[in-house]
Amino acid sequence: MQLAKKAFRHELTSVILPLVILFLALIVSSPGFLSAYNITSQLQSITIYMIIGLAQMTALSLGHLNLAIGSIGSLTSILMGYSMQEMGVPVLPALLIGLVVATICGFFQGLLITRSRISPFIISLALLSIYKGIGVVISRGVPFDGLPDAIKLFNRAKAGVVPVTFFVALATAIMVYIIFRYSKTGLRVEATGANPRAALYSGIQVKSTVVIGHSLSGLLCGIAAIIQTARFGSAQISVGDDWMLTSFVVAVLGGTLLSGGKASTVGAVLGSVLMVLINNALILWNVNTYMFPAILGIVLLSAYEVDRGRLNLIKRQSELEIDNEK
Amino acid sequence: MKKIIVVLLIIALAGTALYANGNSDTQSETTGSDREFVEKYPEIAYGPVDGKSMKDYKFGFSFGGIADYANPVEGMANMAASELGIPDITIQTPQNWVQNEQNQKLDGLIASGMKGIFMMTSEPTAGNEQINKMVDAGIFIVTMGGPPALPSKSTLTLATDVYQSAYDATIIVIEAIGKKGNVVGLSGSLNDTNTQKRFKGIEDACANYPDVTLLQLVGDISSAESSMTKVGDLLAARGSEIDGLVAMDYYAAFATAAYMLENDNYDHIKAVGIDSDDKVIEAIKAGKMVGTMSQNPWAQAYISMYTLKMLADGWTYKDGQPAVVDSGSYLIDASTVDDYEPMVIGETMKMMQTWTDRFDPPAGR
Amino acid sequence: MKNSNQRTMISQVKESGILSPLIIVAILLTVMLILKPNYLAATNVFVLVKVLTITAMVGFSQMIIMAIGGLNISVGAIGALSAIIAGGAMDRLGVPAFPALIIGILVGVACGVVNGLLIYRAGGVGPAFFLITLATASLFQGINLTITSGNPYYGIDSKFMAYGDTQLFGLPLSFFYMLLVGLLIWFMFSKLAIGRQFLAFGANPKAAELYGISKFRVVLYASIIAALVAAIAGMIAMIRIKTAQPNMGADWMLLSFAAPLIGGTKLNGGKVNVAGCLLGAIALTIISNGLVHLAVDVFWNTLIYGTVILLSVMVDQFNLAGMLRRKR
């Protein structure tokens, strides 16, 4: 009992608890859930959700919303496709170009936010159209579908049932975890997000921290864009169409916002797993498509409730402890 | 603490993976019902063939996104299923036209035991990689509605040739305006590669007539509201110059019909739409639109279901048969507007008469 | 004398904070009139006004929540759900026009109550708005889709259309409803106690609570009023497209933020600008209408749209900076 209470106090409870319950329910109810095909497929989905969740988490921990997340992905994909198909750039340099482009997109967003007094929200909103617009102009809506086979092989490669791309996502998550946990940059980003003024007084270069944070968010979009392009087998503007809302949901389920902007890498990772499992469960149980959004809404609201319960418990316990000391 | 959780999660995933390798399908077997066999096409077997059971005939359907177009699918597919003595269709369609979303639906369908799927990809090019994956997993795939980018591993596509349909629609408009004047073209989302094909069809048709000018192409129409805004802006800007209008998108046709019905200023415009939204039909009946190009979701659903059954029975699609089979595009105009549905279904049955000619029968039959 | 009069007028305009959105609109209009001298022809104005009406309404709705320091992701979902229920009542249940209108608006208000209560429960400040409306937007949209299965309702009572489609001075009646709503919102914020409480709470929630302003009342009332405005916008949108379409409101979320932000309302709360929001909506409407009007290549539309929005808000910034420097 004591242990259960202690576990319940942990901040990741509100994502782990539903995750475990759902996982067990799926194993019991749907034999197809554990088929090799399904596991590979779900891991493929988790891969992309995880990385964009981390990208959004990085922006959220700065106290900003990154609305341009999908557009950065779209532009990155188009430029990679263009350089491979139209300019004959080999695969690896092209991927590098993609990562650089994505980082520049994020860098530019951070720069605009810090150098102008325009609301970060509307900058992100305008860049959402601008980045996507550049991609549309370059591609004229036509996908680059003559990419080198290496791209498709990257998507298909598997170790057992685990797709290779999933390992890339895990490596990315570990990198982000290290940045936020052990590097000064991560600490500065969190301090800036928690209270920009206090951060400024304590000697943090708030402006450059914001720029670095957004560049990191952009870089993560770039990694996601590479994997998404591989999964589509072609570079096209529709890469990233569904990223914005999904990234918010993943970050929220992972507790980044619930804890007041504190970056929770593990939370975002678990959030992406939960999000994909929810979708998978609804399909395996053959729930009517039209009800999906309503159920997702209820799941989110319940996640908040679990978190409230957890916070209340902590509060009550600490009150008890204070009483005891008296 | 967090590290422990990550480790546990990875162990859980690895454990599941190991378990999955040795996991066998334990679903209970259902037997064929005693429905009376309608021997419409005697060469196609009723119910499971020898050595197969009902669960080998579980088929799924996924359209590219929520759309009016797919409304007739469930009824037609289940009609085919009852004629064939196989289970009813399972439907999982993504809410938006987003390939990621559809991939999850398709993967879920397969995980819940579907052996064949007929579908339209949310995006023609991006969907192809998913088709590859499913075919490699031994799933029978038939595409309909719109073809995936070719070449594709999909057995075949039953679809209206969107280029041809836009081309034909434009010719009808040009004929209606006396082969002289200004034409505008509308199509849907810029993400959709069909949009480019439709624009191309409109451009090519206009190019055949020296006295016809293609004034403007308007795209990026993806919802009821944006279509009302775009079509309204277009008509306000150049309504008096426009003689003919080709609306090759569901919402564009809907908005055109709505403006034509409410407003007498644009009666000089000859418009042809696409699909059979109630508003469009109303506008045709009221003489406000020349007609609309109906595609054939009835045939696509019905024949797709038969095709999946045949593939599961061991039929193979003959080499040299086209990857895309034109399921027809029918002009609904004032003369056919009252009974287009029976007409289109009639055409479907005609198509089905010779359908098996396209396939090699299973060995030993 | 005349000079000083002029000066007070200018400083009044400056203080009201509508100078920069006014300049943005003036620039956009001038550009359009130079490129297309007949831009303001009656037919185009009519179309412009119809789009403007909805953009301004959703902007107002968002602005009310922004005033108390929050944001609302569910604007479009509320508008769509109200319209779908009103449309469904007419089409499926044969409810007459007026009761259907009331039902639709009540559904919107109910959504507002749900939002308000949940936001309060989640803390009532900061991320609570984002978290809750992200979830309720999904919830409302799901209810909408479950009811309609994605299909529109066509059987809208023609009397219902008449509420907004009739013309007055050559403009649709719905435009005047929008102006009336704007006026009422302005009145609420400048004259009524509740409006001032909203602003005080938005500026500093903790201080406002110490002054005895009830957080519960502020959050609940603001959510209800914002949802009411969104529901009216839903009704007007339904009148405009003549059917109740389940995917209505899909484009509202970003528009709803852009209109008040261009118009000088701040995201951090405590400040509203009704006239500015209207001007912001006018600017957005001209940009998207202008792209079609000038027959810009469809593939350039998205890029130009975003660039013009960014330039617009930059004009605002440079302009204000210049004004301040000159003053000192």
C-alpha cells in the first residue's frame, strides 16, 4: 500500500497507469495486437510521434507554442527530395541538408521572436504558412517520388520486429534527455521557460537561449521529416500535415504542460506510446471512426483528472507530515 | 526512477516481440451461413473454397478520408458479400486526408485479421509505401476511387480517370458556351496529386479550342467554408467575364451550386461539377448547372469485393491487363438527373459480366 | 485651434491602439485599388463582407478569452457543433427555424459551460486553458462527427436563412449582427463591472483575486460569452453555406488568433481592442480575397498569405517604435 501510494505520487503516473492498463487490455482482447506485423507498424507510428512530441516539448519548455512544426517538416522533406531527385545529391549529404534546413527554420523562428516584439504566437502562425508556402512553390504540389532506394530501405529495415527507424527515435530521445538533464543549455531553456525575467536576473542570456531552444526544436522536426519521408517513400508537402495537434497531444499526455512547462523527455516518449496505443485499440475494437476524436478528448480529460488526484494526494500527505511534526 | 521505467518499457517491448514471434492466431472459426446462393456469376465460388474457412474472407475497407463519395460503399460491398457468402465488410476510414492516419487504420485492420482490403489512399504517392508493406505481408489489396501513384503493388485500381474526367467535363462546358469564351477551373487540395491531373485535363481541353481562354485555375479548396470563400471571391472578381466553369472537386462543385442557386447574376455561366452532392443535383434540376461528372463508387465497391474474393480463392490478375480499370464517368444532366443511381448501378452490372475474363482461374478449376 | 483639435484626434486614435491596424488595412486597400481599380465594386464588397463577418466573430470570441489571459482551441469545434445541432434539428426533427436557432445557440452556451467549469477545475490560469480546450475541441468535434457520420444536413429552413441573408443597405443582415455583437463586447469591456473584472483578472490573476474578484465567475462567464459568440458565428456560417457541414470551423482556430493579434490585443491578457480586432479581420479578409482577385498562381498563395501577415505585424512594430521616438 505504501509502495502503491509512493508510486502514485510520481509525476509520470498519469501516463504510465493508462499505458499499462491499455496494454494489458489489448493483450487480452485482441490476439492480433501482438502479431509481428502489428508491433512493427505501431513502432513505426510511435517513432514519428515521439520525435515531434519532443520537438513540441522543447518549444513548450521555453514557454512558446511551435505551430510551424509540421511546416518545417514539410519544407525539409521537399528540399531533401529536390536535392536528391533534381540535383542528384547522394543520400547522406541530402539528409544532412535536411537537418541543416530544419535547424535554420527553427533558428529563424527563434531569431524573429527575440529580435522583434511581435508575439511569438503570431510569428509561429505566419511561419506556418511561409515554410509550407516555400515548399509548395518549389514542388508545385508534385511529390518527389524518384528517391534513391536507400531511403525506402531505411524505412523497411528491421531488427526482428523492431524497425530501425525506431532506434533512431530512441537515440534522439536519449540525446534530448541528456541535453535537458545534464547540459547547461537545457537548464537555461527550462529556467527561461519557467520565468524569463528571473532567468535574465540570474545571468542567463535569455535571447540566445530562446534561439538555441527553437533551433533544437527545428532540428528534431528535421529528424522526424527524414523518417516520415522514408515512410512515405517520397518527399512531399503533405509531410507534417498532422503533426501540430498530434505533437501537442503527445506533449500534454507526457505531462510537459501539466507540470508547468517543465521538460519531461520520458513523459513525451511515453505520451507518444500511449497516443499510438489508444488509436490502435480503437481500431482493433472496431470502434466507429467518427467517435475517435470524442474518445481522445475524454482520454485527455481523464489524464488531467488522474494528475489532479495525484497532486491532491501529495498535498494531503505533506499536510499530514507537517501536522505530525507539530 | 525514470531510467528504471525506460528499462522496464524496453523489456516489455522486447518481451512482446519475442512472444509475438511464437504467437499463433487463436480466433474461433465461423462457418458460412446458409444464405441462399444467388448464382449470378457461376465461375466464382460461393463461400469458402476447399481448405479455406470464413476467416480467410474477412475483408476491410478504408477510404482516404471522410467524404460523401464513400457513402454507397458499405451497402454495395455488403450486397456483394451476401451474394458471395462471405463476412460483411469492416470499415475504418481516417478522419482527415492524412496518410499517417490512414496507415494506422490499415495496420489496425490487418492486425484484427483482415485478409484483403480495398481502399483509396489518402495520398496517391505516400500511400504506395503502405501498400507495398501490406502486400509484402500477404494481404490482397485492391484500390478504388483514385489510383495510387503507378507503378503500385495494388492488384488493380478501379477508378475514374481523373484527367479524362476533367478533360471531358471541360469539353462539355466548352460545347455549352459555343466553343468561344472564357473558362475557369477549380480543384481541391494542393497536396492531392489528382489536383494537378485535373488542372492538366482542363488546360489540355481548353488548348484544343483557339477561341477559348482559360482565365484562371483556383485550388486549395478543402472545406465547405473555404470553397464558399474561394468561389465567392472568384465570381465577384470576374463573374461577368466568366462564360464557363469547371469545378472538379466535391466542395468546389458544392459551392458553385450554392452560388448559382442563390444568385441570378451568374445565369450566363455554364458550369459542370463533379460527384452528386444534393446541392449540385438541386442546381441541375433548377437548370442552374449544366451537369456533373458522377464517378462510380457503386461499381468500385461492388466489383472490389468480388475481386478480393476471387484473389482469395486463388484467381490471379492476368499479365497485360491494365493497372487502372476505368469504372466510368457519367455525365448527370437535366435528362438523367432523376434516375442516375439505377443507371450507374446498371452500368456496374454490365461491367461485372465480363470481369472474370481479366483473371486466370485458380489451378485445378 | 484646428491644429490642436487634430492633435487630440490623432492622440485619441493612438491611445485607442487602432492606429497600426488602421494603417495595415489602409496599405492593403491602397495596394488592391492600385492593382485593381474596381476592387471595391458592389459585388466584391458583398463577398468580402460575408467572409469578414465570420472572421470578425471568431476573432471576437477568441479575444474575450485572451482578455482573461487564456486561449481557446475549441472555437471552431463549438461553432460547428452548434450549427450541426441546429441544422440536424431542422433537417431530421423538423424543428422550425426560430427554435432551431435557439437550440443551436444553447448548445454553444453549454459547450462554454463545460469549458469554463473544466478550466476552473484545472486551475483557471495559464496552461489550463490550452490543456482543457485541446481536449474539449476533440470532444466536441467527435460528438459532431458521431451525430452526422460526416454527412451534411441539407434541410435548412428557408426562414432560417432569412435571418442573415436578407440585405440591408446592400449588405447582408448578418454583417450588422456582427457589428452589434462587437458593440456589445466593447460595451461590456468598457462599461460593465464584469468586463473590467475580466481585464483585471487577465492582467494579474493573483492580484485580482486578492481584490475579491471571483476566479470562478471570471473563467466561467468569459468561457460562456466566448462560446456564445462562437455559436452565433456558427449560425451565420451555416446561413452562408446553406447547409450544416460537419467540417465547418476547420479553419477558424488560426484565424481567430490572427484577427485580434493583428488588431493589437495581447496574448498575455488584460488588454482588448474591439475595433482593432475588426480591423485585423478586415486585413485577413482582404489578403485572402486579394489573392484570388489578382489571379495569383495557386501555388504561391500559401507563401504570400503568410508573408503578408508577418509584414503586417511588422509594420505595426516599426510604426509604433517610430511614433514613440518622435514623441520623446
